[in-house]
Amino acid sequence: MQGKDEAGTVRSVERALAIVELLGEHQELGLEELHYLTGLPKATVSRLLHTLQEQGWIYRGLCDRRYRLCARRLYGDPVKRFSRRLVEQSAPLLLELSERTGLVADLSFFDGDNLYVLESAIPQTLRKSYPLHRMLVGQAASLLHSAMGKACLGELDSAEVERLAQRHRGSIEELQQVQAQAHRQGFGERTEGHWEYPLRLPFLIRALALPVRAEGRLVGGLALHWPQERGSVEQVRRRHLHSLAETVSQLQKSFD
């Protein structure tokens, strides 16, 4: 016959496994959703999530605060597993970069055809300016206009640029111009006044980005972005491009 302590431990394990199964089924869930789906009190769910996070089972997004299974707990799709690993290894670096520069730090993943925002870190000084920024995670970034997209184009050869132009039904000449500019500058720069995401901001933003490579290939981009009135691209380039490059280097080395 089980003692009270043993029975309590078994019950906790069963509840934790139920959360893991739900995250496997739904890919990502917030605390409120897990509270509803498990029927457990929020305090209990929160405590179990904290334990699962400490034990390396789940990752909580910096930006959207949603829970997902860690890369090493995923099976099947290698692309999804790699992109999750990219997020997990970049998270502490994004936080440090964001607070050090006072700018928003974004990470994107390039799957060979499209570019997606995976994670974003907002410094304390800008939190009130970006109340709905969590909606950015998972959105497709423009290869032609976003800083991260341009940084990626600058890393591709002409044949790949032509293929992407055909796939996205864009102008080959325009993409080639963007590629040449990014290659010449050494970084990608967001098209002034352009914003492709459904989330609307009360101000225009500027951004600059560098490409990220891992396992011998281009895997995405890392960007710094900020409200337009906070400075020109040239001013931010002089102040913070070195810090951005250091962060990219650290992230790339973590895959060696």
C-alpha cells in the first residue's frame, strides 16, 4: 500500500506527463490554456511547468511567454527540432544583447524558402512601447524588406536568389540589388517605412541585421530594431554592430 508521500509523487508525475502530452499535441500552449485543458489549479500548473523547465523538458518563449517542448524532446521533423534548438540556444544571448544595447533583438529562421521570426527580446526600457510584440513570433519576415531578410539574401549565391525570386513571384533584378547592397554593407537594413507584420505599431521602426550560419549553412538572421526617433541606422551601426556581431559569433560557436 502506497504511503501519502509516494502517492503524491505518483500524482505529480502523472500530471506532469499530462502537460508534456498536451504540449506534444498542441505544439505550444500558454498557462491559461494548460489550466483549462488539465482542469488543474493555475498554481499547480505553474509549479509543474517550473519543474519541467528546470529539468530541461520545456522552453518558455521570451516574447510570447508560451510553453513548448524542448528540442531534445521532439521527434520526427528535423527542421522543427533544429529551429527549436536555435531558439533555445539563442535565448540567453538575445536577452543579454537586448539589455546591453537597449534595443529589441529578433531571431529568425530561414528554411530555404521563407524567413520566420522565432524569438524576440525586448529591453526593460522599451517594454511599454511594445505591448503586443508577442504576436510577432511565428510571422513571416520579408526577404526583400526586412533587415534579417536582406542579411540572408547577402549570403546566398545568384542561383538561389533567382530561385527565390521565382518562388515568391518577385523581381529578380530587385532581389539581386538587395543582395548586392547587403553584401557591400556587410549587414541588412530594413527598408525605411516598411512593416509587413499584422501587428501595428504607433511608430516606424528601423533595423539592422546579420546572417546566422550553423552546421555549414545559412539558418537565419539576428537583428536589432528600434523606434525610428531613437536614432538613424548609421548611429546604431556605429554603437552596436560590434555587439550584434559578437552575439552572432557566440550563437554560431554553440553549434560547433
